[in-house]
Amino acid sequence: MRRAPSVAPELPGYEYVSVLGSGGFSDVFLYQQRLPRRRVAVKVLLTEQLNPSTQAQFVDEANLMAQLSTHPYIVTIYHADVAGDGRPYFVMEHCSGPSLAERYKRQKFGVEDALRTGVRLAGAIATAHSAGILHRDIKPANVLTNDFGWPALTDFGISSSLDEELPVQTSTGNHRPAGSESTGTGESQSVGMSVPWSPPEMFEDDPRPDVRSDVFSLAATIHTLLAGQTPFEIHGRSNGTLDLIGRIERGAITPIGRDDVPRSLVAVLAKAMATRRDDRFATAVDFARALQRVELELGYAPTGIDIPTIAGTEHGKPDAPAGDDETRARSVVSIAAQAPAPARAAPATPAAPPAEPDQADATRVRGARVIEPGSAPSGSALARSADAGTPAPGTPSPAKETTVVRPRGSVRAQEPVSAPAAADDAPIENASGRRRLVMIGSIAAAVLLIGAVVAAVTLTGIDNSALTPSASPVPAKPDSVNSAAGVPAPVLEGTATSEDGSQVTFTVSNPSPLDGDVYRWARAETPNQPKLSAVADITVDGVVPGSTVCVDIYLQRTDGKISEANRACNR
């Protein structure tokens, strides 16, 4: 039998309105704040359950919650203090909407709404993890709905140490089925969990949950929203606590049973609810990105992952940041001119090198890789010969460049251009002799040009179509395959910043190119504004000079399948 709620304390600056709910260790009341005037929820801990240790723990948890309160999908804490009667309390945002538990019991969530909710909550949980907080009791009833209709995660930390039940929960039975909000037996009070959404490690004699435990519970919550029941509940069979624990430990997930839920989403949820922690997503951000890929697959705008700026910058960097010299060399990529005419490729050799030779070499090589279609294949090869065949003095050739053979053939194709000049220097006796010499020189140039092209094709083992910009060569790298879609992630080759700092270019390559492949990318802070690029150089405009720029880059096939994101940052 549930106890009656305690008497609401007198709080200066607040007017008592009503009781919102009662838990095992606290009561929650609705108050009207006088200034600024707004309704707030006040959680009051019970004096009979407190001791110096729990009081100190309450203060620590309140401070941690305050650090998380700026997140848009975490319930905000406004104030914490001790009432005149000695009971500690804190003032929270009042979420007037129903909890997710109330919503899914009325109607199952649509796929788009469930995905959006999952990504938003994953960002909230990742933010808590970055502050060193494990929730340990993620479930639909612990996600409220604020006045904007957004999800608001509540009971961080405190639920696992001081309060086992949802503060606003008003009806919890002792013998409810799997959808129950029961938190287990009295022995589990120090752990704080709800069995239907708990991972198997929580049932060990000495539970040691980690971030992957919260990922499991979040995935179980999303499964519940879609299925209208908990993941391990089976209709028509016993769904007691021991039954659920056995199924959770065996990984016997009940199918969602909806035709509109794609297989890719089912696979993502199954991975997040794997029995072995090592088989799950390593972080909440990884889980959120997997949900984003499903959104893209279904044609939805990807939901933003709201995480702290520092955490977002550090997470998922593919490599250590490049040195300043490399950045300056790459910076010219975004403003390099198009490839010169074939006749001028060879004379580029004696040109005076710029102030920094390594920049000139890197720029010429990368500049040729962004040539737009429109020039003849041979012109494309000649442009590459000018880039790779005439490095600046003392500059080593890039280790990743694989088109060394092609420039040699192209340079030889340039040599006949000098033949007419030699003929012009010879004595000319009459007009017919001049025409004869010109004809001979032209024939010789054509023969040598054809021979050079044939030699290049033979040595490189590709046809003329491979010389066009749409099939630019890429270095051989191991595939990073998306297990759900089988699409390799793009590989970051380098970054570049323009001289004025207002543009940043990310150069990527396709490990396994197919016809029609494009790069889908978006800035990390605006993932719902993706763009497509058919070329390997992705330029971000409007950058604040000196700032860190991060983008999520995907490889997209013609059939709509999307790779995992490769997050690239310029620092």
C-alpha cells in the first residue's frame, strides 16, 4: 500500500498548488513561483530517510544536475536549498506534458517520432556521461514532455542512490505485468533499476554498470515506444520479474511486429540491446549516429545530436590534427584554378616556385583532383602530369599519390610540341618545303601522342573513362563497412583552411567507388542541413577565422544506402 504524501513545506517565494507524485524517498509538489512568475516542480526529500551521508550525496547530485540543466532535453533545476522544517529540496522545471510511458500506452509511436526522440535522448545521455553521471534507470516513465513537446529526461543519478521511483508517478502496483514501473525488490534500492528496461549486467551479484548499460536501456525504451510493450514481454505468457530477467539474460527480444519499421532500425536496436556489453554501441553518440543513418535511409532530415561542444569535437576524430605546415599547404586547395590547357602543362616546369615549395606540390596534386567534367580525357591526364611530374625543388612526392605512371606518359606526349619549333629554326627554301615540314611534324606529333596514351593505358590498367574527373584515383585503404548497409565510410585525406580563414576544405576519398556515389555531409552543429557533393573536396564557407569546424561525412549509394559518418575536424 502506498503511503500518503508528506505535508508540503513552506518555501519563501513560492505558493503551494498541489501534489504531483510520491516516491519511496521523496515527494514532488507543484508550486507557483512568485518572481519570475511560473509554475515549478519541487522535489522534497523525506527527513526519516536522510542521514549525513545521504544529505551530502544529495548536495553532490544536485550540483551535477545543475551542470546538465542547460541541455534542451534534460529537466532543468533552478534552485536547491533546505526548507524551514529541515527537509532538503530542489526546484525543477515543471513539464506539463505526459511522460513517454503515458503516451505509448495510449498509442504507439510513429517511426519518425521514435527516431527523433531516440537521437535527442541519446544526446542528453551522452551529455550526462561526459559529466561522469550514469542514469541507471532510463525508461519511458522517466522521460517527461515539456511545454514545447520535447522529451525531458529526469532523475539523473538521484534515482540510483536516493530515490527509486519516478517523482511524478502516481500509480504503481506490486504485481503489474512487464509494462510495470516497478523497480524491483527492497534489496535493489541501492542500485535503482526497472527490470523491463535493465541490461543483464544489472542482475549480477555486484552490478557494475557503465555507459553501455544506459545505451541498452535507451534502446529498450525506443523499442517500447514502437511496439507498445516492453522488449521482453510476451503476450499470453507469464511476464513476472524472474521471467523477464531470464529473457533479458538470454537476449530473447520480442519482435516489434510492424511492417513500417525498417530492418535497419530493428538491427540498430538489437545491437544496442546485445547481451554482451562489448557487442553494443560503445557510446550514446554512436547509437545516436546509427539512428541518424536510419533517418537518412528513410528520407527524413537527421535529428541533431545535442552534446557539449568539447565532447562533440573530441569524439570521433579519425586522426591526430595535422601540423600547421600541412594545413597551409592544403589551404590552397579550395581556391586552386582549374587545370591549365594541355599545351601549357610542360612549360610549367621552369616556373619560379612559390615561397613555400611544399605548398606548391600539395596544391598542384590536389588541384587536379577537383577538375570538373568538361575537358577531354587526355587533357585530364596532362593536367595530372603538370601536377605530379614537376615537384618543387626538395619536396618529396606525396606517399598516397598513385598516379605516377600516368604523368610520365603525359609528359612524353608534350614533347612533340617542340618539334615544329625545331623545324622553324631550320633554313626554309620555299613554301612547299615549309608545308612539307609542317605536315611531317604534325604526323610525328600525332603518332607520339597516340603512343603515349596507349602506353599510359597499358601501364595503369585502366580505360579512358578512368581518366575523367568522375573516377579520380583513390589510395588503397581497408574498407570501413557499415554492418547494417554494407557501405564503406569515406576516408579523410586532409584538411585545408583558406588564407583569410573563412573557408575550410575537407578532402576525402571513396574506398570502394561505384557509379553514382556521392558524399553527403553536414556541419556537426547543423546535422539537419545536409548537402551533397559529387567531388572529393568538400568546402565549408562562412567560417569564423580561427574556429574549430567539424563535419559529418557519409558515403551515399544510388540505392539510398548510407555509410557510417566520418566526423572530420580542422583542428
